[in-house]
Amino acid sequence: MRIDILTLFPGMFEGFLNESIIKRAIEKGVVEINLINFRDYSKLNNKQVDDTIYGGGPGMLLRCEPIFDCIDDIKTDEAKVVMLTPDGRTFKQSVAKEFKELKHIILLCGHYEGFDERIKSIVDFEISMGDFILTGGEVPAMAIVDAVTRLLPGVINEESLASETFEDGLLDYPCYTKPAEYRGMRVPEVLISGDHAKIDAWRREQRIEKTNSKRPDLFNKKE
């Protein structure tokens, strides 16, 4: 998979791309991630990429020309352009699974007061992280890259992926490790019983109870 991130602040991604699972996925050749500063495509003398809003209003908007020219330059036949905006569809695990099937993703990070509306004409997906505002699209871009990359074959053990939260609409079961008792809190006896049938049943019950208690919205959908 190829992921191109269009950003005015590529330095924000240095640590993210050079640590942990993302770094290993890049080194394995599972994913190619490119940082592209679309300011480089500005034809203005001062490399300006934003301007005042027609009709008035606070702040500045991102101009069409540098973004259109940048996407025209890098887009392939398989590419899908993803605009990161609070107006978009909420990003969920189901969207990550949808994106992992793509060959080329272009992530467009906004800033200032957002995008000139005409930029949406070359966008395939508008994606939001939720009902809150961030200073730019870089943090959402990192979240999407992380969520999608870890689903690609060869990045994470398939068995681990199959048992994760949200995989079947339920939250994950409680997990414990050594020591068996700590500050008066004991690991449930069933987990150290060695009876795998009882362990599986307990975990299933815990997932249902936990989802119903903490995320009734998911539980209702599951029902």
C-alpha cells in the first residue's frame, strides 16, 4: 500500500514514522508512506497557501491551486483522496478495514479555517475523528495510518487481530498477567483453572457485560 500525506507540517510525523509497528511495516515494504508539503506547489512568490474568506469571516482558508496541483502531480489511477475534516464521516474500525483494501491513499491535512469548498470536488472520502476540533489534520492522519497499517498482511499476527475490540461489535474481555494477586486484587480463578472451555465462556460473558455497560450503543447494534 502507498499512503501520501499532504501536510504543511511534515516535521510532526518524524517520530510517528520512525518508531514501533509503523517503522517495521515500512522497513518490511508492506506500506510506503510519503510526506508531501503542498506549500511547495504554491505559485505565489511567498509560497502562500491560504487567503481571506469571500463574504468575510474570521481566519484564512486553504486555496485551491496548490492542493489541486499537488494531487494532480501525485495521483495514480488507484488513488483515493481522503480529506480530514470535522464535516466528514466518523472514522471507525469498519472504515479502517475499508481503507486497508485500497492500493493508494492520499490523506489531505487541513489547517486554519479549513478548505475552499471547491477542493471537495477532487475528494473521495471526507473523514472526521469525532465531534471535536483539532488544530489541523496531522493527528487524524496519524490515527488513520496507524489503524490501517496494522491491518495489512504481515504487520500484526492474524490471531491477535481476530480477537480485538470491535472485531465482532463487542468490546474486548478483561485481561490479566502476573502476579496472580496484587494489593489484594486477585486474578479471576477461572483464568488460572486451565479449563479452556470455561475460560472461553467467561470471556464471552465478560465481553457482553462490558459492552452493555460501557458502550450500550454498540450493544444495541449487535443485538
